[in-house]
Amino acid sequence: MRVEITVRIEGREVGKVEETLTGAAAEFEEQTLRVQQRVGRIVLENGFNDIAHRTDHPECCGHSMQNRGVRCLTIQTVAGEVVIERNRYLCPKCGRYATPADASLCFGKHRISQPLAKRICQLATVEHWTRLEQMLADQHGVHVGHDEMLELVHEAGGEAERQRRSETDAFQAVPADQRIWPEPEQTPSRLYVSCDGIMYCTSQSEPDPQHPKRRRLIWQQMKVGCVYWQDAKENWHKRIIWGRESPEEFGAALFRLACRYGYRQAKEKIFAADGGDWCWDIQSRYFPDATGILDWYHASEHVWEAARALHPTSDAASDWANQALKQMRLRGGKGLTEWLRSEAVQVSPRKRKILMKLINYIEPRQWQTEYPRYRVHQWQIGSGMIESNAKQLVGVRLKGPGMHWTEKGALAMTALRAHDLNGNWHSFWKTLTIAV
């Protein structure tokens, strides 16, 4: 099949594409995509040159800059390379050169268009760096180097992290009695709030205590918060927040997020978490009016740990654990504690010590383990939502084999993934600007 395409802009012929398409369906489709790219390059080149010519004459040091002629610039786009002619200017007072058209044509200092930068960053949130170059070439027919893609992610994700931190810092700077809470975007009658931490490997190292002559990489925690609810059709919705700041600062950011989705208006407020003390410190500081629920599966792990320590055989351990969990399911943490105390008076000192360890864990958390009441209200008693989000946000991309991250890189990547998971990827990129 012989294809001939004449490209006209404003009635003027600016280019022609001629191609013979052959082969099976798959090959034919690939050839068609290449034709589209060739047409796209012609249109982009003309459009970008028009934008460059219409760019305002710049000023510097209070004076109009001198036009020092045209300079060519090659930009990588989603359609491939295009060549632009734009004016270069000189300040007669300070000697600074400027090419103002670059700000609207390029993503920051990179000779890459913003739509291409957007695609690179989205691919980077799901794919390992070692495969990213080839994947970009396979999907878009564009070649960008590893180092430049890394810089793109650091800059775009770094700006997302900077925006999040600036909002939190501005909020924290206002006295508590003068703070203005965000207007709710949603007003569900039941709202869940949760937080958790997930560890990832950093690029920092420390002496290995087991091998004095060696060093080991340091792992650190990324905090993850989530607000989630069901709509009238019982579909689940969620919004995620991330951070490396202190629990107090992170709690403030999580509370602002909850307010945006109707926390203060909700009739039923539930805070669900595992046994991490910092999570419950956030609950007591920012969500004291919410019902606290200790994750059922986390509490169950402690019961099973005791069961395996008490009984040498798996069958006996399973029987004992099922009895204990039945008590907790029907009577809550208080009922389980009473049952454990009655068990403790009948066993040896070694087993009594094991039972007391479990009692000392459950008893201070009785107010978080009223599972019969939670079932009556049909509340979720697990923190599976936050654990799943932590894995999606951090685990999937930051915890691959052999991966280790700088602080800047980890926060930038997590910020980009959060925008994608929160469903505001495109709106974030519409307003994103990076300094040239």
C-alpha cells in the first residue's frame, strides 16, 4: 500500500510523507505508527517555531535585551527530534544571555518537551532504571539517556515533594486556634483514616556489627497515610499521602488530607492501624474523636506467636490459637485478657511468662480491640487498605532486588507514584513548571 500525505498549515504546504506499507497486520500497524510520527514531527516543528517567534522580547536589569540572532535547538518530543529556530538575547548591562522561548518549549533545562518528560516519569514509576531506556524506545520510538531520565524524575518528583512540604510547613506555622481547615471535596458518612510505615534500602552505609571490616546499607522508613471511604454504590475510594518527616508533622499532613475528604463532617470516623506506637500517637493527637481499631490480623499474629511458644506441635498450637481468637472475636481484647489470666494460673512458670507477655500486649489496647462492637457497625477491622497502599506506593518501586536510594530519589519517586495512585497525575502535570 502506497501512502502519500501532504501536510498543509494555514493553507501552506510544509511537508510531505511518502511510505509504502507492507507485511502482516502487526508489521503494517508498526509502519503506520512511524508514518504518524513523521507527520507529527512536521506539525510540531512548524508549531514550535511559530511559538518561538511569538515569544515576547525579554528585559534584564531594567533594559530591553539585544537580539543577537537566531540559534537552532533540537528538542526530543513524543514524535521524535524536531529542530527549532529561536532568538538569543544579550543584556547590555550585565552581559547575561537568554533564549526565552526555551521556557515554553522545553521541560526545565532539558532539551525535552513536557509531554515526553511526563511519559518518561510515568514509565519510571513502574519500571526499573535498567530497562527504562529500551522500554521508552519500544513504546515511543524515542531515545533518552539513563542519566537524563534520572534527572527528570528527580526534578518532577522533587517539585511534587516540595509542594507537599510547603503546604504542610505553612499549615504548621499558623497557631492551632487560627488554622483554616480545607473545605471538603467529599462528605461520606463513614470515613476511615490509617497510617503505616514501610522500610526501604538507602544508599547510606554503616559499619556491619557482625563483620567489623565490612559496611552494610542502611534501611529507613517511609511513612504512608491513607483516607478511604465508600460511595453510595459501595465503591471504594482512597487518597494517599507520604513523607519522611516526624510523626507530629506527618500527622498534621494526614489530618489536612482527611479534612479535604470530609473527616469533620463524617458521622462515623474510624482510625485503623497496626501496633506501631507512632501511629497511635498520631491518632491521639489529631484524631481523638475517631474510633481506634487495632488491625485484627496484627493482633492475631501476637496470639499465634504465643501459641507456637506454648505448644510444641502445630495441631496443639492451632487449637489453642483458635480458642484465644474466638475469645477475642466474641468478647474483644478485654475478654481475651480475662481468658488468658484464667489460663495463666493453671500452667508452669515458663508458660505463664509467655501468657503474661501476650496479656501485656493486649491489655493496654483493650480500647482498640472491641471487635464485637465493630462488627455490629460493619466496620472494617483490618488495616489491609493501608498495607496494600504502602506496598503499591513504596514496595513495588523502591524495594526491588538490589535497589538502594538516595533521600532525594526516594522522595521524588514516591511523590510521583502518589500522584498517579491518587488519580491526579494529569492535573499535576498541567500546573508543573521547572526552572530553566
